[in-house]
Amino acid sequence: MYQQTLKNYFGFDTLRTGQEEVITRILNGQSAAAIFPTGSGKSLCYQLPAVQLPHLTLVISPLLALMKDQLDFLHNKNIAAASIDSSQSWEETQQVMQAIRNGEIKVLMISVERLKNERFRHFISQVPISLLVVDEAHCISEWGHNFRPDYLKLPEYRKALNIPQVLLLTATATPAVIKDMGTKFAIDEQDIIITGFYRSNLDLNVVAAENDNKLPALCNLLGQNGEQPTIIYVTLQQTAETVAAQISQRGYRAQAYHAGMETEARQKIQHDFMAGNINCIVATIAFGMGIDKADIRQVIHFDLPKSIENYSQEIGRAGRDGQPSQCTVLANKAGLNVLENFIYGDTPDCDAIEYILNEIKALDSAGLQTQWEVMLPRLSKDSNVRLLPLKTLLVYLEIRKIIEPQYTYFADYRFKLNQDQQSILDQFQGERRQFVEAIFACSQKARTWYTVDFDALWNGYQADRKRVVAAIDYFSEKGWITLESKQMTDVYRVLDHQFDAQEEAVKLHNLFKQKENSEIERIGKMISFFENEQCLSHDLARYFADFNAPEQCGHCSVCRGQITTLPPASALPEISDNVIKAWCDPFIAACGSVPSPEAITRFLNGMTSPLNTKVKARQMSGFAQLEAYPFRSTLALVSKVYAIN
């Protein structure tokens, strides 16, 4: 059924373990999930069926780099594939959309956020789709290590777009996450294919190293393995720069890579690494997704990874050619505070949640108004809730039946004419011409750009917004106008005005605290794993639902008798109450009202927050003074000094 396609397009005679089971199910019209380790061929599970399925295969991918790598692969195999993404010009996007309309594209790759765009949804709803593919599908689970709230909407999008089948792909899902994924997409247990997680060619090592000894230990590892392709992972961007410079001074050619660098610089470094021009990259987790270099011989964690899931993803980039590869963690507990503070920084304050709930309740004073329009950046700034937890909060409000998502639109549309109005009007007759005349009449001109006034169109002509957007989209596709849209707005229907805002805020805050505790626990499990007395390979496989790995692998530090106890963090000096007040009083004064103890703690620990940005906290002498201190101990100190409960 698929053998000829496998041979003709991909040059393979046989499939790997698990691939056949998944591909057969998809070609038989079923939905499925592929839980395969990194580098074991998940992508082929949709690429091969995409060639044979009658309509478009729509792939949700979390990263632009991942999309581009997969597109390059598909193009090399002469499979018609494209993406619609933020890096494209208007002309490029229009060309892709036209090719899709013409049925010339078999695979379209987009981010999940693209589905929030009403213009894109209008377009894609007119295209027949055979299969929805969700890459990194663990992002849909709140109990996964990389929860993304927008993924929760994918089952609804699938239903709205009438997509008959779905394929979930991930490498890092615990049993609880696998069950959650299956439930949310209604995939039967027998259609969730889990292959062995264990990899016999990866040598896992945990080396206890105090911070002062890390650099010599790193250079020792690099010296043992010569100039072989190596990735060194660090937590912070500054560490990437520092370590790359230090090891370069010692004769090991290395290049830093992190999200703070210019896009062009990152792309060049990645290209040079893939081509073998650079053999050593010192990187944050910004480097790696979509890296499919077969001969990476060594992955070194200079800092602790964020979780066992992150660790497994990162070491999974080594040895994809099946040859022996070294994976080493230079571990101590000094970096624990940094990892934990990332988590604490994302938990919104209870009063911030209450502020948002009161915004919803306030609609009731307008006579049970049922529409709530939200611009996320503005609400984030006003409420002091970071964007990711704000999205999570809105999803929680949906689950609790307080709000229901309706649609997303751009508040502002503007266009400039590429040909004169009269020639556009001449394309239409009768009522349609009158409708187009109304659009131009209700679009205010400033120099060359016209801004569409939707209220005027409705009040004067009863012109429905959706029809107006469809019309100007059509003009844009024809090249008659250049169209821009901005101010993305999410519209919700309010289902319940009667809740008690304070009581509801406490319940929702508890949900965030549970998630916070779960994430902190995840770090604890990782430390326990690195201090394990059992085979590392066996325990890692078992964590990811592979119960068939050997009990003694023979190629990890524990099997060699090297059981590790991680050195503790250094004792930190006590800080007096007066010093705390000297640091914090200017911040509190700038806030206008007394912020929560958590907000003051985020200031002292140097965390990013909307409030810190608003009051320009980074310019204050107290900002990040306790960056090295645990969040909980800083919080206790702040609560004592300011007698806040």
C-alpha cells in the first residue's frame, strides 16, 4: 500500500520499528499518536501518508527553525510543501495561499498561533484537509514540561475545520501526559504507538563539579574527544558567551548561540555547525529543536537542564547515526535557584487574577453585556500577569465555564491602493459594487493608507465585519491593494456574571500553585535522577513509559560504579532588614500602591514582570540584588520586613 511511495520518494526499502504501525493506521483512516525517541523518524509518519492522502496535510509545528528543516527535507524529496510564517513577505504568503487553493501543495506547516488569525482561518476553512499533524504534542498537556495554552484549542480547531484524522508526534511524554494527549484528541489507547526509549549508543555520565571546577572539567572532556561535533548546554545567555570565550582561549574553537543574538547570526552559526565548519556550540535551549545532525558525538550540560524531559530531548541530539556518543552533566546544586525562579516568576498573584475577574464582572453593569474583548499585551500590563500564564488563566476560565472563546480578529485593518478605486469598482456589478463603494466610503485616508471603519460600515450599511474582511482579503489576493492588520483582539462570550471574584481568584490561584508545585517537583525528580544508585539508562527509559530497557546498560556512570552526590549550593550571606528596605522602598514608591510580597520578591530576584517593566525596575539599585537567593527565602524575608501576609 505504501511500499512504492517509501521507495520512490524516500529511498527506503523498509520502515523502522513503530513507523509501520502508525503509517498503516493513518492510511486506514484512523487517528494515531507516535511516541518515539528523538531522532527515530517520527516525521516520516506524516510525510509518507501526506503523499498518498487526497487532500492537504496541515502540520502544527512549534518553531520556525523546525519548519524550515522539515520543508528543506520535503523539497529534497520532491514533495510539494510550504509554510505560512512570520518571516515571509506579503507576496510570498499570497503565492503559498494560491498554490494551496490550486491543490498544488501537499503539506502546509504553520504555528498554532496562526490559527488565531481570522484571515487565515477564513482562508483555510475553504481548503479540504485530510490530516492534522501536531508536532511536539505534549505541549497540549498542563502536566507536560512545555505546556502551551494555545495547543488546548487544537481539538476545537480540528472540529471547526472538519479534519477527519489527527496524528500526534512527541519524543518526551510521561505516562500521565500520554494519557492526557489521547483523551483530548479522542485517540484510542491501541492507536498510541510507543517505541522503546532506550538508546544503546548513548553513554550517560553524571560528574559532580563545583562551579570553580566546571571549566577545567569541561576542557578535560573536550580534550578527550578532540574536535568531534559537540553541543554544550547552559542556562543563561551570558553564560553561553562567557564559556565560549573561555574555552576558545584554551584552544578549543567554540561559538556561542542564544536567543539574544541577531537572527542572521544564529542562522549562520547553525548552518556552519550542520556543515561541519564549526564543531563546538555553547548554547541555551534556543539551539537544538530541529537540529538533525547525525554525527554529534558529545552533548555536555555545563548547567543543570530544566527537567528530565529537557535533558532527554537535549541528549537525544547525540549519536543519531547509531555510533557511540558521550552525554555528560557537570552537576551541582548551585544553579537550582535559577531554574526554580523561572517557575515562581510565572505564577500570577492572587490579586492580579482578581483584577481580571473584576474586569469580566464589570461588563454586568452594562446590562449583562456578553462580549469581552481582550488585547493580551494590554491586559498583561494592566494586571501584572506575564503573557504565558495569562493565556493559561484564560483557558482555565474557559474550563470553568466563565468565558467561552468566540473568535480572534485584528482591531485595525489598513490598506493602500495599488490601482485606483474606479478600476476596482469596475470589477463589480449591482449590490456587490454598492458594498465595495461602502467599504471605500467608510475607510479614512491618511496620506497613502486607508483605515477601515467597521462601526461606520455596520451603522451606515449593516455591513457584517466578516464579509468586509473577506472582501478586503480578496482585494489583497488580487493585488489591487496592500493590506496590513494589527492589534490582535480575542473575543470571548461571558457565560457567567454571578461568580464571586475574590473566591474564584483564590481557586484559580490554587490551580497555578499546584502547577508551580508540580514544576518544582519535576526539578526534584531530576536531581534524584542524577544522584541515582540505579542504572541511568534504565531509569530514564522507565520515566518515559519504556519498561523493556535492560536493568544494567553497562554504558552509564552508575553501571561503572560512579554514584554521584551533587555538591550543595554555597551558603549565602544574611541580609539585614534595613538593606532590604533601602533596596525596595524606591520600587514600592514607584508602584503607587503597595505591591504584593511576591511582586517585591520578583524585583529583588531580578525577574521579568509587566510591573517591573512598567516602573523601569532594572534602573533601580535594588533590582536583582538577591538573584542568587531562592525565591521562597526572599519571599519570607520580604514578608517579615514589610509585615505583609
